[in-house]
Amino acid sequence: MIKNNTPMIHVIGLGVSQNAMLSDAACDAIKKSDLILGSERQIQTINHFFQTQQSINAVVKTLPSLKELPTLIDQYDQSHALVVLASGDPLYYGIGRWFSKKYSQESLVFYPAVSSIQAACHQMGLALQDVDVLSLHGRPFEKIRTKLHANKRLVVLTDKYSQPSVLAQECIAAGFELSRLTVCENLGYAQQKIRTYLAKDLVGNIDTQNQPLFDPLHITVIEVMGPGDVLPEFPGIPDASYITGQTPGKGMISKREVRLVILSFLQVRDQDIIWDIGAGCGGVAIEVAYWNDKSSVYAIEHHEERLGFLVQNSDRFGVNHNLHIVAGTAPDVCSDLPSPNKIFIGGSDGKLLLLLNMAWEILPVNGVLVVSAVIQSTKQQLVDFVQTRLNNITNDIAVESVEVAIRRGSVVDGALSYESKLPVEVFKLTKLSDSAASELSQEPLS
């Protein structure tokens, strides 16, 4: 929170209309306000209110950038009342979330109205529970790749970088060339237009001045259709889908079968902070970030070529918003990273024992450390580390371990042939509190 002596801030949704649809409570807040902030368009929608209410003495200003907004608000104290105009529902992909993170609940009042998302769905007869909402406003447009799944309906909030033609190209690139995109422009205004296109008809849809053919005030609804044979639909991304610089499916990634065990052990949740140490080309880090949109993943890798492939894979799967690539070696680069509650060690460059001790020290109680090992010396280091913790007077560890032995079959010269992979040992180590550890009985590892 910014300060204790904060003015009362009224965040008012205006609805989807040329003239704002204001409740009695919202009207009362405007009448009593000292300052009204909004975009030029939003201010225009309440002009009719000023014309009928002569007693309003508020100063009206264009809303500054969010970086500058706190400085402006700091000029007022709790004896003042400020109004911030918002489009639709302030707390549904609106500015209300920013205020909730910056100011106390006691200093905020929200006034919801119909949002453009609701308006678009109602125009098309779509039940809100049957659509997925995605905001690309101020976000990398590649994020749509995490949401393009067959038979989904997406309602997309866009900016100048994610125009309908760009979304159509993303659909086609993902194998969903049969997708239908409905562009809803100027909802609630006299100029309202709702037009539906096939993806192929929208690609390159610009006028002779190289400008988009749609009003900036629009929302796009995508009905995702087609074979969709590029992006994953379910955990267990095929190895060949990763860029590794080698034959598809080869190179520095954890193999799919092993990766599924790792994902199962990590059990990633919303708001988790995960370190992937020795991320290679990104097999685990990419998959964790792809399926867990509200987690933050830090992929640590020092090998220059693998780093390049890691960046390419991050772009390919559209996870730039929550996958953070860290160039360097652990533990050297770890001091500047947010503290994790889950860590995966896939590569250690001969520093496994150092990394295990560092990870164990930094993890909180109930934190999870997952480690994979292929060569016998690495496996033995893991067993020794675990046994040391078990023998420790605090006994602060819970252990799960599984060996994954893979034989993959493929057709060679018309016959089914199997190739065995080196067995991989995967450990899940959970850090316990002293009290929890004392109640837990575990057999020593052999």
C-alpha cells in the first residue's frame, strides 16, 4: 500500500454505451468528488451528467500513466474524494485490479457496470461460462498460443499489436485455419459493427495506408476450429515439438515420459515461484509455464547454444509472460531471483551437492525440490544427501523416488523396433517443519 492518509477513491465502471450508465451510488460519488480522472473517451460519456448536474465542482483531468498516477493521488488526503472512470467492470480485466494492489480496501469503492466482454457475448448469444477470456492488452501477443485449443471460444481484449489479422495468423500457424473470428467494434455506440471472418480471410486485412481495418475500440471472439496439430492440448509435449538444434526429439531436453513424472512431482499451483536449474533447451521450464499461467518460472542456463534454443522455445509456445530466462550458472545468478517455493535441478555441471544444499537452505517449509539423475555417481550423491537429512536430528525431509526406464517403439523398414533409453532416477524432496518431521516415519534409502 502506498500511504495511510489516502483519499477515498471511487472507481466507476461506465458500461458499454455512448452515454455512461451510472447507478445512483455512482452519480452520488461523482457529485461529491474533488477530482475526476479518465480517458478522453470516458470523460465524453459523462458529459450529459455534467449538463444536468450544475453543482459539481470537481476538477476533471485526463488519466495519467499508471507510473505517474500515485504521485497525483499523493497530492490529496483522506478529506478528499477522487473518481476514476473505468470501462465496464473495473475488476474484470480493468484498472480496478491495479488499485486493489496499490491501496487498502478501506480507501476504495468500486462500481461495476456491463463490460465489453459481457456485451460481446450477449450480442452473440454466448453464455459467459462457455468462453475463455484472454487479455493481450499490453501483453505479448504470443500469449495466445497458450490458449489456442480445439473447440474453445476465446474472447480476446487486444491492443495495436494484437489486431484481428495478427490473431488470425496465429490461428493458422497453430493449425486452426478453420477458425472463425468475430470482431465487435464500438459496442454500445451508434457506429457499432459486428462482423465474422474465417481466419484465412483476415490475414493481411489492412487498407492501402497499411492501417488496420478495425476501430481501436473493438473486441475479438475466436471460435477455434481445425486439426490444430502444432500446439499442445494436454501435458506431455512431444519431444520433437521443441527446438534443440538437432534431429527432432533429440538434444538437451528432459524426455517426455520423464518430464511427466517431474510435472507430477512439482504439482505447480497458482502463484508458485519455480526455479529450473540447468534448464537446457527448456523441456521442463516450458511445460511448467505453458500449463500454469499464473506461476512464475525462472529457467537458469549458461550454455550459449542451449540458451538460444530456450529463447526460441519460449517464443514458440508463447510463455514469455511467465517464463523468465536467466543466463548464467547456479548458484552464482540465484541471489538476484525471487525466492522459490519449488526447485527443479535438471543439470548441475558437477555442482550437485552444492546446489542441493543451497536449494534446501532457501526453500521454505513445505517447499519442494525435484531432481533428476542419469549417471550412477549423480544418483549416489542424491541418495547420500537424502540419507544425511534423514539421519539429521531434525529429520526435516519427506522423500519420493522413482526410476523411469523407457523403451520407445517405432516402425523401421516396415517392422516395429524398440530403442531403450538410459534409466532416469527422479527424486521429490519435500522440506518439513520440525514438528511434521517428528511425526513422519520413513525407511532409510538403500
